[in-house]
Amino acid sequence: MQRVQKSFSLESIDAFKSKLLIWAQQFEAISWLDSNQYNQKYSSFDAVLAVDEFTSIKTDYTNAFDKLKEYQSITNDYLFGYLSYDLKNDVEQLSSKNFDGLGFADLYFFQPQRIIFIKGNTIEFSYLKMIDDEIDFDFKTISETKIHQDKTSTSEEIKVKLRIHKEDYYQKVNTILNHINRGDIYEANFCQEFYAENATINPLEVYHHLNEISEPPFATFLKCEHQYLLSASPERYIKREGIKVISQPIKGTAKRLISKVDDEQIAFELARDEKERSENIMIVDLVRNDLSKTAIKGSVKVEELCKVYSFKQVHQLVSTVVSEVEETISSIDILRETFPMGSMTGAPKVSAMKIIEAQEKTKRGLYSGAVGYFTPNGDFDFNVVIRSILYNEENKYISFSVGGAITSKSTPEKEYEECLLKAKAMKYVLTNSD
């Protein structure tokens, strides 16, 4: 599909970004990916907006990866969208029978008529040829959009409830620990849902607030008709650049502290924390194994192991695992062989997924899935959907989930505290209280 590109230079990128998202709200399909100028070694651009669906694919998990492969080969263009966690059921003999209050499709991608890339102070419009005469008009309209600080739209009180209560959570963690002690698994990523019913929010306002608090490298505002993802994800799932594949799992968390000395000390301690490092290393082994299924023999390497990355609210241990693939290998096959990402399942992956399905009360859906894009030449980049608020505007249901890695060194009390720490930003954004 032929596209026309046109670039503009701007002095104030931040103001333009705000205007761009306001302008985008008119469309039924929106994908906004923002690195928040985080200095990421593997970034292709600072931010991108894709809107205005030309073609799309929306399906449940049955043969989902095959359907996506066919769709990608037919369109041969940029595609933006998501893979939900429940595509695990397409990859393995698994099922998802837990409660689902959100109703997102298992897989959704769209071919946008309008894409706007931001890199440095340059804005590049990439429009399908049939609407390229609208580029100048759209640029002018966006530039003239008024930024209004509307703080009254989320006025009603939102009551956030827990799907799994404390004692029940302790019991479930102990059940997982029994599986670990028996040797069924080494690690499980166990998640719980916070939710609100009959609640209305302004999705764009909530996204801005969440993003301001966290400023993560993989922020996302996704709209698919009446369903929204508002994400402050710090984690890359997987990226392809030609023959190179990059995965960057996160495992290991410590909170930021106000005092610079204390903050540096807690980061130093995190880098040497035996439990946190063992969590990370187990997932690195799993990722290496996943990448090896499509890699050229001997090309899987660990570029970084347990490196501390500091975000606005937390320090995290991030590892970078890379591989090389044959040029001819399908991007969809790389995703299929690595999905879902090991940081959200545990190890061994299939056994861990069965155990967490039995213990969790909510269908994960888009949470712990991935949002991203494909380029026309088959390169791709996907985040991990964590630190995210999901919203179904039609049935007024709001959901956010958090999880932690359960290993033999875990205690239910500490895992519960870590969940509350991870939930803090989302809860604060929705209720203005901790």
C-alpha cells in the first residue's frame, strides 16, 4: 500500500503532542505509543500516533496467529494493535475460563490511514496516498487545537475494589509455593485485579495523569471503539530490527526514595538482592530458550543481565537478550514462539500458565499481553501491558491488575506489599487517594 510522507519541524514538541492526542479523539481506532524521551538504545522514534482504520483484523484466539500472518502478508503495510494474553490458548493446549468484565477481542490490528511519527523536533506525516492531500490541513488543524485543562470531567467518586482479598491472596500464594516446593515450577507470575463498576472516566485525562506520574518508555493510549487501554508500561516485550531480535524482560522492583543518598543505596541493594536477581535470571533463561526456537544457531546472547533502570516511581532490574534470525523467517512465527512473554508467566512456561490460571480469578485479556506495531518490511516492536488501566466505556467497567513473581524465596506478605506498591499509581489516578 503506497504512502506519502511529509515532514515539519517544530520548536515545542510537548505542546504539539498534547494537541495531537486531543485531535485524535475523533477517530474510532487510535494507537499512541510514547517513549517519553526515555533514552532507549533500541528506540526507532520518540512517539507515534496511528489513527483512522482503513482495514483491520479482530478475532478470538482460535488460529489467531495464522490469521494475523495472512492479514499482514495481504496488507504489506504498517499495522498497529495488540496481542492479548489469552492468545496462549492458540499457542498451547490451554483455556481461559475466569471472569472477564472488559470484553476485549483476543487479537486486534488495524492498518491506519494516518500515521504521525515524532523524532526529536521533526513531525513526519505518513498518509495513504488516497488522502495525502489532507496532510497540510491536518497539520494546521492540530497546531490550532486548544489545550484545555479539564479537571471536572472525572468528577464522580470511583470505588476501587479488590477481586482477591488479603487472606485469600495469602492462601493462593501458599498454594503456588507448594507447587514450587514439589518441583512443578520454579516461578509463577501471579496477578490480581482491582476494579470499579458503574464508573465513568475521561480516558485521555486519566492517561495524561498516569503518564505524568510515571513517564515510562512504553506509554500507550489505545482506543478501539468503546474500549480503552491507558498504559504506563516500562517494559519491552520484543522487537525485530532486520535480522536482530531484542527482548528486555523486567523482574525485580524497589521503590524510589526522596533522599538521593537513600535512593542510590536502595538501587545498589536491588542490583545485589539474591531473590530479585534469581527471579530475573530464571526469566532470562526462559527468554533465551524462546528466542532459540527461531534463532540462527549460537546467536542468542545476553547483552545486559540484571541492570538497574530507574523510573519515576520504581527501580527495576532489566535484562536484554538478543538473537539473530534468517531474513526469510516470518515475524509472526517469532511472536508465536515467544508468546506470552516469560516475565508475565513464570517457568517452565506452560506449567506456570496452568497453575496461575487456576489461582487467578480474572481473565487477563489485554493485561500482560502486548501492544505495538509492524512496519511494511516486517520489523516490529511490542511492549508488555503492565501498569495499565483498562476501560470499557459501554458497560462502565474499569480494571487494572498487578502481579509479582512467586519463587521459593517469596513470602505472601511481601508479595502482597509489592502488589500494592505497583497498584499505587493507577489507584491514585482514579481516586486521588493512595
